[in-house]
Amino acid sequence: MLNDAYHRSIDYLRISITDRCNLRCVYCMPEEGVSACPHDDILRYEEIERVARAAAALGVRKLRLTGGEPLVRLGVVDLVRVLAHIPGIEDIAMTTNGMLLAQYAAPLAEAGLMRVNVSLDTLQPERFRAITRRGDLNAVLTGIDAAFAAGLEPVKINTVVMRGQNDDEVVDLARKTLDAPWHVRFIEWMPVGEAARDWRARVVTSAELRARIEAALGALTPAEVDGAGPARIYQLPGALGTLGFIGAVSEHFCAQCNRLRLTADGKLRPCLLATNELDLRAALRGGASEADIQALLLEAARLKPQGHQLAEYAQVQGRAMAQIGG
């Protein structure tokens, strides 16, 4: 089974299926975008299936599809259907910016997708366009409604909090959980790639966020939600939804990390912030057997670091977040 050197059990594989995106969020990629990989360098769906089958045989139970933006890749519904039939896979989720979710929510649910995380950093249309550099807030809100209608629950809302840009909306977003079953997750700004520049001025810690919310809306009590992942979950009195706090910098969750990452171009990463990658694409296209693929998965687990040092240094160089899979 997949266990790392620090006795963590690895049962979760995040799979980026594309490095392309229809937005240009300020914390994810530069305005001009990043150099997209040639199509031939992106893993084919049958290659992703082979990796997922090998991982499931080693004890991986959860898959999450990411991008870029996964819904811009053609055939994603068919991929979900194939992955949902792999023996051992119990949970398939997706992280999306929501721009195309209204169109895809129902067919994805029918194919076997269970849950979605939707990126939403503001409730103000003009601010949304500024943060995403081209997005339509109404399209995302319509997509969230479609996710609820399709039964893709719990619907999680991922909010990257940026001091001076959207942190004044934290209480408004938290208030949404009072009357709607939104599961809002506040994510600290992560100093990776271009986002590493001047990052200390941008980070609003999870502790500060909790204090603001409690001062405005009342005491937070610990809660639970399916697929909570790295978030610390709380609930406001009488709320239908929950609030999660992902303190990637100030309250990192490395001790509980249970995941590996597969990039769109077929590199296996032991950690989101790792610089070492294993080349699964070369193995897949070089005639690798399932045992060979499993050997690379086991090696990636062995290489998982005990933790990151984001609070001590930022990673200005290397891949942008969209190229890693978030």
C-alpha cells in the first residue's frame, strides 16, 4: 500500500487534466497566461485511466480532477464515467472555476462525479472580473445552483483571501452559510510562482479570519463535512452550511497530508510544493506495465517531504499554480 516515510497513508490522487484555463486569476497565473503544453505532451485519457487503476490497486480511494480548468477539456464527462468504474475508487470530485458548470453539472453527476469545489473569491461582479481578469460572476453563481440541482453535494466554495483585494468580504461570504448549504473554505494566499511576490503583505491568516467572523456573526463551533480535506471546519449558530479554514502558511496541514499529484503533462509530484517530479508520461509511453506504474507511485510516496517551509521562504521560481494542478 501507499505509505510515506512519515507513516502517512496515501489514499488520494489529484489529477490535473489540462493546464489551460478560461480565466487568469491573479494568484494563479500572470495576465498573459503561461506557455501551454503542446497537446501531445498532455496525458491522454486512457493514460490517466491506467494511472488511476494502478493507484487504486495500491489503496487510493479518492480522485480529484483539476486543471487549469478541467471543464475546458473536451470529453471530461466520459473520463469521469471511466474513472467511476475503476474497482476501489470510492470518491471522485472536481475543482472548477464554475464558468462552465451550469452546462456540465448534470451530465457529470450522471457519469459518477460526486462533489465539486467551486472557486469564488468575491460576491461583487466588477471585483470578480478584476480578480479573474475576464470572468462572469453570474455564470459561476448559476453553475453553483446547477451543482446543487444535480446533487453534487456538499458544494464547497473555495475563496482565496487577499488583503486589500477581497478580505473585506469575508463576513459577507460567511453569512451565506447561514441561509444556504454553502460550505465556504477560506484559503490563505500561497506564495508560489508569481504569487510569491510581496506575499507577506497579502496573507490574511486563518486565525485573523476566524476572529473577524466571530466578532460579526457569533461563535464558531467545530463541525464536520464530507471530504473536508485539509480544512479546519466550523459552523455558525443555526447555519445550514459550514466554514472551513485552510491555513496553508500559518496552520499548515502537512502532518495529515494523504495525497499525491499528477500534472497534466504526466509528472507525479509528492507534494504541491515539491520541486522533484517523477516522469509518468515517459513510463506510460515507453511500455510500462501496471507494476512499473505502481513502482513510480510508491517512489513518489517515499519522496513525500515531512512538511513545507512556506512561512520561511517563497517559491518564486518554478511552475505556476495552474501548471501544477492547485
